[in-house]
Amino acid sequence: MGVDPGSRVTGYGIIETDGVRSRHLDSGCIRTSSGAFPARLGEIFEGIREVLLQWQPHEVAVEEVFVSRNAASALKLGQARGAAVSAIVVGGLPVYEYTPAAVKKGLVGSGRAEKEQVQHMVKIILGIQDRLVLDQSDALAVALCHAHSHATRRQIEAAQ
């Protein structure tokens, strides 16, 4: 499972993979209400928890916070990420973390790729014909990045 945390919209993506070939199972967005920020954090926690209960993934990869010039936005994003990570940890699953640049580089070949380029590659790799919102494709990109890099790490460890 991949998670793209956001204070208003948190994307999630569920894939099945053998480390080489991957198949799209589900993806979507947890959209928070316009209520108080602490309540929205609770919605993110509950939304991730529900996805975990429904799909029961073995591992979850989460995109790290992109530090922008706006400190207030970065803090809110960090708190939203914390709510998602907390739901994963409470669910007893390991959390793997990837920077946005690492995800982009892994899928597109450039750490500075545009979100639309990442979305295009996600659709090609997973054979998705339907429309994806950017938060959804970003979460699937995190899942794919983890699937491929984790499989490579396992192969290296096995060879040692």
C-alpha cells in the first residue's frame, strides 16, 4: 500500500506485486471535512485505518513531507502524515518512507518530474485506463517505488 498524505486530501493506493510485475487493486482519496484541523487529523487516521482493515496489506510506504517555504503548510502536512503513520503503526504494519524525489526518480527517471509525468507512468505500469486524481496516482507511485526498491534490496541481501 502507498500513501500520499495531505491535510485536505490523502491519497492511497493498493497494489499486488512480485517485485517485478504489479497489479492495481484499489486506490482513492480520503477527503477531510472543512471542520477544525484536529478533527480532520482524526478523519485521516480513521480513513487509513478503514483501508487497512479492508485490504490488509503486508507493508505500507508513505511519502515523506516536502518542506516548502510556507512553514505553516509544512507543519500541517507533517501532522497529516503523522495521523496516517499512526494509523499504520497501530495496525501493526511496518512503515517505509520515501522522499518525493526518490519516488519520481524511480518511476520517471528524474527526481524533478512533474506530477502529471508520474501519473502517466503509473497508468502505463499498472495498465489503468480510468481517470486518476493526482493524490491517487501519487499514492500508487509510492507503492510502486516501494515494491521495486524493496524487491531489489531483498535480492541484494539474498546474494550476500
